[in-house]
Amino acid sequence: QRSDDPDAAAAADHAADPGSSNGLAAAAAAAAGGGLGAVDPDDDAGVCGVLLKGCVFYLAREVPREPLLFIIKAFGGVASWEGAGSAYSESDESITHQIVDRPTQGHKFLSRAYVQPQWLIDSVNFRVLLPVDLYAPGTVPPPHLSPFVDNEAEGYTPEFAEMVKQLQEAARAARRAAAGLAHEAAFLQDGQQQQQQQPEAAAAAGDDEAAAEKVYRQE
């Protein structure tokens, strides 16, 4: 619902516009996935382990459960499905992504994204969460690109590969910024703890001096 306040509406438009600074920052953070600030952005294994952190998947009955389940868990996500052993039912509002492989999707929950299995494969291959609308049920997904192909060496870079590269650069920048903020926060916290400990140490030293002087006088 759009606000009647023109300033609020303008702010909303600015944040939603991918070309704005706020929009770019939000898009970069979304592409970076989970664990911002929790891992070294240059540690590929660490990035992989948290890429899907915060994502809760529901696997529809027609998709291959076991391989998708393995990928989701390996990259830090949570998976559920229809049947025994599932932590979430299909109607659970905690679900963020529902993976389906059908031409149309009937009932939809507005709180989650509906994607084809290729979205998961492409996202983990390229270490970014790709735009879900490109993989919506019934749409033709982007061409499958191998992460091992050097497009520059091949002399041809597909348009989708260019988009993926831009998302990777934006996600990398977001991870580095988050890591820097986390490091700064930890530094400030250490400084505050040291400041708190200094008066306590000084007070303890004063007590020791007073006790020593008392013993000296008694002697």
C-alpha cells in the first residue's frame, strides 16, 4: 500500500529503485545471502557455508528431494518437504522459498518466493542469490552457465553471465563492507571493556597499597 505522504512515497521509490544508492545497497546485500559480517569475504568455503543462512525451503513433491536437500544443508539453509521428518509444513510462514517444477503454481503464499530448481543450482554455483523472478514457475529460466568456463578466454560473454558478474562484484563489496563493520564493532567493544577494566584495576591496586601500608604500620 502506497503512503499518502509524498516524502514517504518518494523515499520508498528511492529505496526500491535499483539505480539508487539505497536500492543498490539492498540488492547487493540480498545477492550476498546470509552471514554478512560473520565470515571472511575472501574465504570461499566460509561464504559457501552461510550463503543460504536464513533461508527456509519447502521442496515440492515433484522435485528431486535428496540432491536439493544436500545442497541446501551444505550451504547453510534449512529444508522441509511433505511427509515425515520435515520440520515445517507447507503452510508455515517461516518458509522463504518454495522450489517447484511445474508450469503453473496454484495457491501462493505472498511471504515466500517460488522458484525452479535451477535457481538453487545457479545460486550456489556462482555464490550469490540470483533474482528469483528469473526462475518463477512457468518461465523459461536463464541459460545454464558453467562456473568453470572462462568467458574472456572463450572470446564471448553471454548477457546473463555479465549480469551474474555484476551481482558477484556487488555481493563481494557488501560482504567486505559488512566484515569491516563487524571488525569495527568488535574493536569498539574491546575498547569499552578495557575502559571498564581500568577503573577496577586501579581500585584493586589502591586496595593493595592501603593493605600494605596498614601492615607496615602495625609492624
